[in-house]
Amino acid sequence: MSRRFIKLSPWSHALIHKRRFRLFSSSFTTPYLLLGTTLKNDLPDGSDVRDVLLFDPTKEEMLTVPNITFPEEVAGSRQIGSARGWGIFSNDHDRSLCISDLYSSLGPKSTLTMIPMPSLVAVYSNQTNAVWNVAMSSSPSDQDCVVAIKLLDRQLSLCRPHSNMRWTNVGEILAENNLQKLENSTLMYSKRERRFYLPGPGGNSLYSWDLHLKKNKVPSFHELMFRDLPELDDSEWKLLGWCCRTEHLVELASSGERFLVKWYAQRFFSSSHEGSNYTTRRFMVFREKKMTEGRYMHYTEDIGDVCIFISMSEAFCVEASSCSGLKPNSIYFIGHGFGIYNVADTTIHHFQAPEGAPTSFKDPYWLPPSRI
């Protein structure tokens, strides 16, 4: 998954309605994609007022939430990650961090929460520009929450923002073992097992850490055994072997069921000055079955009522029946293209660019449903 700006120009620019709205509902929303913000006004206290731009995948519309006040801590920072609907923001001047539920608290009666985080001074210089993803053990408002940041150089750092205002670096264990193919591995937290997980090279294993940061820096190793692989032609397997691949472990909160998603992106060359780019070739989904002899991953084309959302935020699952308009047995993705992947028949529906959407944006994040 590239860290470059995501261009919207390849989309088909059909005119799709856009709406300006305020969130008054007390029910759960659909997952939205955060497209960015539009600055409206700078305020004397260092804060500013912006319109927040969201994409609704159920209606393929852009929604504008107008006149949201961004406090000084966020207005002067950039977002470097997202998990559980919370954003983590970095100030480039002093490298300070904060966590906020800004984008899940857009309702007029919502109270904004800002949680300071320790500076990343212990992290190698300039590495805040290479944050791959962020995962959290629970809502940062919980006193025992652990926040984890995965960097592109395989460094992994964890922190308890309410009790230990310093980062504990555990990722150097991976570097010492010469695991050179973990740059694209995406970190996740398992509520079922209370551990952070990181897929190993090729998605054939898992590394995990529990929440006792100081005592257990060395990760546990879990070998994965695969069953029922898809029947593909040799030419297709060869083509997939040339594809860029990322692995995402995701867990359904209501049941604890876990899936391993392998995302294959095919490289193509452009005649323009942009050079090469990637487009999604296919996904493979494996359902985990934990047995006494090990962890088995069974290939499946049926994940039932589940929708999987993959972006630069921590991947998550949603039951389609809980949000009107979601398509079950699907993967909603952005990175190598932007669309919905049908797990059953491997087809892709590409989203069209809404009227008024930005022409490019960096690191878009899916926001999970929230009660607003």
C-alpha cells in the first residue's frame, strides 16, 4: 500500500449528489471515509473552523459537516493515524502527539476529548513521516488503554497514555531477527486475546505482544497453516506472485471471529510523469480456526453478513445488517484503487468521484460506525 497521495482523477467523474448536514441522530452511523477538511476561518486563540468532508459508501455521496472548530492542538498538527474512530495527531515543530475523537464527535452536542501523548523524541528522527498504522487496545478514554504505532522500518512502539507517559520500543526485536519483509504488515489489536498482532512475512505467521509492555518485549510467534486454497490457473498464481501484497488481520468484535486478508495489487506503468502505479488485482480471505495443534487459516468466499474495511486506519469488521445500505460478504477498500470487492465472485465495484471531492488526499481513513 503506497504512502503517496491518492489521486482521484482516474475515477469516473459522474455527478453524484453532495449534502451538507449536521449529525443529530442518536443511532449508529454507517462507516464513513474521511476525505479531508476545508479551512473556513482562523481564530485568535490558534484554533480554526473547518468543513469536514466525508464519503458515504452506501449512497456514494460526499457529506459536508460544516463549521467544526478544530482546537489549537489539532489545528497546528497533521493526522498520522487512526484507530477505533480516534485520530492521532503530530505537531511537526515539537514532535508532540495527541489523540482526539474529533471525527467521531461531530454532533452538535458532542464533547470533544483531547488526550496528550508523549513526544516521539525516542523514535528515530523523521520517522513520524513514515507511520504505517496505529492500533489501540480500547478507547483512549479508558484508563488502561494501550496505543501502538507501527513504523515503516519495522519499529513498533507502545504507550499507556494515562499511566506511563513514555514510549516502549519493542519493534527492534524484529529488526534484530532480520525480518526485512514486515514494512507492509499492518498492526491490529485482538480484543478476544488481549494482544497486538502483526502478520509475518508473506502472511504465513503472526507475531504478537501482550499488554505488559516492560516485561514482555519479545513477541510470541504463531505459525499459520493454510487449508482449502483457491483453485487458480498456474498463470494466475504466477501473476499474483509478481503482485505487491499486504496482509491484514481483522476481528469481528461481536463474536471474536478473525479473518486474514491478503491484498494483491498489480503494478502498471503510466505514460505520464507519474511513472508506475498499482491497482487491486484481488483479495483472498482466510477464516481462522484455532485448534490444539495450531492456527488453521481456511480460504473462504463466504464471510456471511460481514463487511471488512481496509485503509490506512486499523482494519475493522462491520455486520452489514447493522448499517443500512452496506453490502454483505464484501471488502471496502482504499489504497490501490477505491471500491467494494465482492468476496463471492471476486468482482470489484469502483466508486465514482463525488462532485466537489478533493482531487487528491493523503492517507484516507475509514471511520467505524459510532453513536452520535
